[in-house]
Amino acid sequence: MRILTRFILLRFLGNFFLLFSLLFIFAISIDILIQWETFVSSAAKIESAKSGVEKGASILSVAKLILSFHGPRIFQFYQYMMPLVALAAMGFTASAMLRTREFVAMMAVGISMRRAVFPMLMGMGILCLFQVGNQELILPRLAARLLLEHGDMVRGAVRTWGIGLAADSQGRLIHAASFDPATETLNGLYAVERTKEGAVVRRIEAPSAKWSADKRAWILVNGRAGVPTRPSVAPTGERPSVFLDQPIELFQTDLDPDTLRLRQNLLYAHMLSLSEIADLARNSAFDPTALRRFATGRFASLLVGLLVLAISIPFFALREPAPILKQAVSCAALSLPILLTSMIMIALPLPSLPPTVGVILPVVFLLPIAVWRMATIKT
């Protein structure tokens, strides 16, 4: 039995990595064809910057740039495509065993059908464990590179963006002309501290500010703080005068660089580890319910992938010969809508439902269906 289990398990995993590799190569090939001119021009600019002389890009430099840009994305591709590719790998593995009558031979020697398909469920469990390691150890280290766009290849970092009037948990409004996520620096910082009624208490200005992880504060360069010379609630048309003559070195706020990245791009949250999400959830400058949904959704998506695989296996685990194309179409018609609908429910908040309840709802619905489907296998 160990030999048989290992044989089916290796066949399932081999089909998975073969299909995954083909899909990834196909996806990046389309991107390379569309963005070929951008890759060539970016590689030429990088070569010119290194040598100090303008020259064209070589094939080797373009290949290195493509590998540097798309190489880390294989882990992000795995994060999103693992359940779907695993479902396809199960279909190829089980349909081949059905076509060659291997299921019949197993039952002839007394092996039950459920025992025959168990290695594929075991293989899905291994893929889920790798998914956890990928999410907790690999993606957080590659988050900065995965946020790069084609226009950022020459700089090698995400481009800067301006910070509008962002409010922190204490109601202070913060504005910055630009935020550089690579150096975690704010340029043209302007902050206003207010009362609960909205009256201005203090104003802070600095040409630039750099985040200090140890002090959990922005270190201001030539920072100045000022208070109104008279109450900020002035008559209509009259502005309170402000004097800026108090030097200030630190500005403590929970609007840290990670929170600013999240507010700019929610995709960043999907690349953080659970410990990083827990730290951000304690930061009230960002909606903690959304972060809890991200964290819970990771485990829910793994369970959904495993349950959909269990629901789909009985289409191929048959005692007698059957048209493989018909079984494959029936499997796709049932499993794909279930998988896509479940992933959408996990990703998007449902109205009138708590965030965590909406995330685990697909698991609650699919669990009895998967148990019923496995019980209906004739053996």
C-alpha cells in the first residue's frame, strides 16, 4: 500500500507542477509580448546608467530584467492559482487511472475506491502546507518587489505617491507631497492636530520625515510646530493666526509606512504574514475588521480548495468505464462555479454579516457536501 500511495501521490504532484509551470510560462509570455518595448527600453536605461554611456540593451540584459521582474511572481501566482491547478491535476491523474482501468485493478485486489483516491487528498494537503509556508515566509520578503509595475523597473522600487489628508486614530490630519516606500520617507509633511470638535490645536510642518521603526515615530528634518495665537474657532472669514517657532524632532502617529502602503494598495495585505497582520490590526489607523478578514480568509481558502477537490473526485472514481470527456465537463461545470463563488465570498465583505462569518460561510456550506460526495463513491 505504501508503494501504491507513493505512486499516486507522485503522479498527482507531478501533474500539478507540470500544469502550474505551463500556466505560469503562458501568463508571463503574454505579458512579455505586450510589454516587450518597455523591457527593452528599461534594460537599455539600466545598462547606460551602469556604464555612463548611452547604448542599446543586449539580449542578456533584457533576459536578466525579465527574470528579475517575473521571477518572484511565481510565488504570488502560486498563492492565487493553487486550488484551481490542483483541481486540474486531480482531473488528469484520476482520468488517466480511469482510462487505464487502474481503479478496477485496485478493487480486484481488495483496495477500496476511497483508499485509492486518498493519496490525491494527501497531495492537496501537502500543497496547502506549502501555501502556508509561501504566505508566511516567502511573500512577506518579496512584497516590495511584487508591488513593482513595469514603469518601476529602472528605479527598482515602487514609485512615490502623494498622501492626501489622511486621518490617524487620534483624528489628526496628515498631508505629504510624496511618500517614498523604498526609503520610507515623507516629503513636504504637514500635520494638523485637532480637538474632537475639529478645532485646530497644533500644526506641524517639516520638509521631510523618515520613519523610525524603533521609536515608532517619524523623525522630522527641520520640523516646526505651531499653535494658534487665538482660539481656532474664529468668526466667519477670520482665520486664526499661527506662529511656527517651536522645533520638533519626532511626530508619533499610527500612520506608519505599512498603513500608508495598505491605504494605497490593498494587495499589499495579501502579502503580509499573520504576525504582521496582527501588528497592523492593533493599529487603529486602519480598519482592523478588513485585516481580520484577510487573515481568516487564508485558512478558509485552503479549506475550500480541499473541499472542492473532495467534491470533484467522485466524477472520476468509478468502478466501471465511463466517457472521460463527459465526466470532465460535468466536473468542471460543478466545481469551477463553486470554487470561484467561494473565493469571491472570501475576498469580498458580505453586507449585514460580520467579516469572519462571511469568510467561513463557504466552508460551512461545502463541508457537508464534500462528506456526502465522498460517501457516495461506490466501492
